[in-house]
Amino acid sequence: MTARIGIESVSHRFGTFAALEHIDLSIEAGRFAVLLGPSGCGKTTLLSILGGFLVPSEGRVTLDGVDVTRQQPAKRATTTMFQDYALFPHMTLADNIGFGPRMRGADRMERHRRADEMLTLVGLEGMQSRKPHELSGGQRQRVALARALAVEPDVLLLDEPLGALDLNLRRQMQDELKAIQRRVGTTFVHVTHDQEEAMAIADEIVVMNAGKVEHAGSPESIYLAPKTLFAAGFMGEANTVFATVVGRDADTLQIDSPLGALSLPMSAATGGAVSAGQRVGLCFRPEHVSVNVSLPANSLPLRTRLADHAFFGTHHRARLVCDDTLEFIAHLPQEATPVSGETINVGILRSAIVVLPVPA
Amino acid sequence: MSALLNRLAPLYAAFIYAFIYLPVGVLVLFSFQGGRFPILPFNGPSLKWYREVLADEDLVEAMINSLFVAVGSSAVAVILGFLAAYGLARYLLPARGLQRALLTAPLTVSYLVIGLGLLMLFNQLGVPRSLLTIGIGHVVLNAPLCFAILYSQMGDHQANAERAARDLGAGEWQLLCLVSVPMLAPSILASYLLSMTFSWDEFIVAFLLSRFDVTLPVEIFSMLRSGLNPKTNAAGSLVFLLTLGAVILAELFIFRRATRRGRA
């Protein structure tokens, strides 16, 4: 079962603190959506509102168009997988998973059948009679997932469920979560502050900051065409050079920047139109800086000094300084042999530069 | 110097334990006395005083009364303590800190004051003194204890499990019966057993609030008025044995819970 989620101008205040401000969001049925943002950005508050644990100060929440804003969690077609799993310690795994069906009047046979099915889904077959304290962290995680899915919710809400796991296990669980979501087809809404995790699992990412949605879209669109400077910086590493728009015509922007005078296509303004005289940030990714002897056409040549560098496996991450004022990060090829202090001629891929307004 | 202190430490510990347990040890020892007086020389062991105790109808009746009061008053105390703890831990109540303080404060009030207060109250209301009034007195003494124990166990862990149960569709009763109470069962049992031991050998309140039907400590006290004899020792030993049993059970439940937590 699955449902489309609608969030219509939702605001929430705790006392005088505005946790969420005018959130408008729509998540299609069967999607794996991730709410991504730093701690305190309001993502967990939004999840609690979706789950029915909080009633927003303003706005509406709909499931398949039906208003559920004031519906109790017990009645709502959502279930939540909690951060600390919140398993029932006194019950066996079968009883934990059968709890939701039991509340819906399923008899013993039906509950056990459901528990077996769910345990198989999460790869814990044969562990029906174990107790939660006999399991490892990763296994408890799976039980929590099985328990939440056992009631066949339309929407599964996941509150930073992978936060407590070590890196390898987290990677593995990310893959499994995604595979399970594909299999059951339920709409998943997952909260995290880890952008790599978001990219690993999401069909759609909602970047949040200070109670607002910065950018909602596919991982590609947020990474390659971010709508705000915050979204650009939070999704992966971005170099930002501050500049001023000095002129515009039908399809180009003239920009005065520390990189020199630039003429960029109007499509580079991914965060919406910018006007002449406006302060903007020019963003480009470290991998869009090339150091080949023959720079590709359409690149912006710069003479830089290598300040320092570190080897990251797939690349060398290098900090480059230009004219002692401009500093940015570039990824040098794996086979490069960078030496600190050396002079490097680099080219910034012009088509990869995006022009984003600087927030007031 | 420190070597000397190290050697003295066990001696010191032995002294402390002797100080605490010698009186009880002497009491139990002389309950097995063969002669007529609970004094040296010890010429036992003999079970004749225990036979006397069990043959004494008043004593046996007092023992049954005590058991009855302990079982009943502890059940009421645990239920009241649980409900108070649950309400205070789960709902945003006005003056929460003050309410919590008011609920635990009776732990610091002397039994004599509580007993006298209840005595005057019952007199005013015209309630005759009986096992019921003793039981009410013991609920007053033990409910704050049960509250304090249970409240301390209703942490985030428990709150999250309850939230998950609600999310999965549990109503209030289902939540209480299937999640909250079973999760707290070890603590509930521990506080029940503890309050039973307190009720079982409580004297002052029982003395003030009883009339014809008395509890065991009150009966032993009246036996003492006719002088010390090994029969009182035997009765006292039985009281001690039951208390000890209950405390050990309570410890086992709390301990088992603590180790399970540690692994969880």
C-alpha cells in the first residue's frame, strides 16, 4: 500500500521559536524521499507532523488528498521507525512484529504468518522466538523495520534510523532499505543529516535549513543545479566565489568576479532569475576544475598555487590559491603527484558554474 | 603504612558487619535455646520455642492478620504508586515538580506522626480501629515508596516504546496492559515485595491504629511486657525470615532487570 503525501503551507512554532515556516511539499506515492538538513533544521519536526505526533500550528497534511492533519498516529496510515528502534523488550520478535496486526484484530495464526513473512523480508528468518536484547544493533534495526511494515502502512517514516550503526553496517542497511522499499512499494520518508546517505537511498531529496525547504528534487538536480547556496554547500562539496551581476540580456549574464569578467548563459542561474547589480555566489564542484595540460574548450583558465593536498583514493583533494585572495578546492587525478607550493594552471569548466543569489 | 591499612581493612569490614548483624544473630541463636531464658549459656539447639509459637493461637492469628494486611495494603500501594508515576511521567501536569515532591515527601515524615495523624482522623470520622485502618496506614506509608521506585523506571526507553505502540494502533488500555505494565513488571514486583516487608514488620502505625485484631509486631510487643523469653525470639526470627525472603526476591528482580538493561 502506498500514498501520495501533501504538505500545504505547514508552519510550526515551539513557543516563540519557529521550527517550520510555510513548508509546501508534495511527495508522489511509492517514492523514497529523504529530508536532509543539519540538526535543528526542522526535519524531525516535519516527520513528527507527518506521523501525527505533532499537530502543526498552521497548514494541512494530506494522504492521497485526504486531510489527516488532526488524525491520531494510531488511526493514521503512517508508521514510524524510531531512532532508538523502540522495540518491546518483553516480547519475542514474532510478538513485536505481530503487535500492529494484533491491534487491528488479527488472530494468532494470522499474526504469526505475518511475522514470518516480515522476518523473511528483512532477512531474519527463523528468529521468531528471540527477544530483542539477544540481537545486534543491525538486527534490531531490521526488526523495527519489519514491525513498522507489518501493518502495511501507506507511508513509512524513518527517523534517522541508521545513526547509531557503524559505517559499513550503515552502507549495507542503506542498500537493504532501498531494496525493501522497491519491493513493498510503500512511500518512505527518511530523515538524515548525512548527505551521502541521502544520495545512496533517495529518489527525491528535500534539503532543509532553518525551518525552510531550500531545494526539493532528484539528487542529480540538487547536486548539479542547486536552487540555493545552502543546498549547493550541503549536498557535497562546493566552491563558492562571490561576485556581482553587472548586466544581462536575453540569454546571457555579465558578471564581475574575482575570476575575472564572465559571461554566462541565463540557464546558469538555477535558483531563479538574478538582476543587474545583485550580489551572487558562483558555485562549482571540485571535480569541475581540470588540470590537464591541454585544458578543455569552454574552461576558464587560472594560474594557481597548490597550498596543500591529501590523497582520497579516487582523487587528490587539493586546496588551490589564486592571487592570494581566492581559494578553492579541486580534485586532482589519482595519478597526479602534487607538491605543495607548486604552481598549477587549472581550468574551471564554464558550463558547470551556477549563479545563485546571496541571501539578504 | 599502606600495607598495614590493607591488612586492617578486612578487620574493619568484619567489625562493621558484626555491629549490624550481631543483634539479629543473637536473636536467632537464642530462638533455638533449650532453657527458659534467652541468655548465656546456650544449651540448644531446640525447636521447642517454635513449637510454642505455632501452638499459640493469638500469635498465629496475628501472623495471619499481618500477612493479610501486608498483601492487601501493598497491592493498593503499588497500584496507586504506579498510576501516580504513570500520570506524572507521561502527561504534562501543572506544577509537576511540586506534585512529585508532595508524593515523595511522606517518605521523610516520621511513622509516629503519620500514625498519630491517622488516629486522630479516624477518631474524628468515627471509623473504628481495625485491620482495615492498619492497612490504610500502610498504604500511606508505602505508596510514596512505590511511586518513587516506579517513577525512576519510566525513562525515555519506556516512553519511546509506548509511543511506538500508539503508532501501531494501541488504545490506552492495550498500551497499559500489553506494553507499560509488562515492561515495568520487574520493578512493579520489586516495589510490591519491598512494601510487603515494610508492612509485615511495621509496629508504630499498626500499634496506634489497631484494637482487637492486631498484627504480629503488636502481638510480639505485648508478649514482651511479660518479660523476655525465647518464644519472642522464635517469633522475631520468623518475622525476620519472611522479610529476608521478600527482600532477596525483590533484589533478584531489580538485579535481573539491571543486567538485562546492561546488555540491551
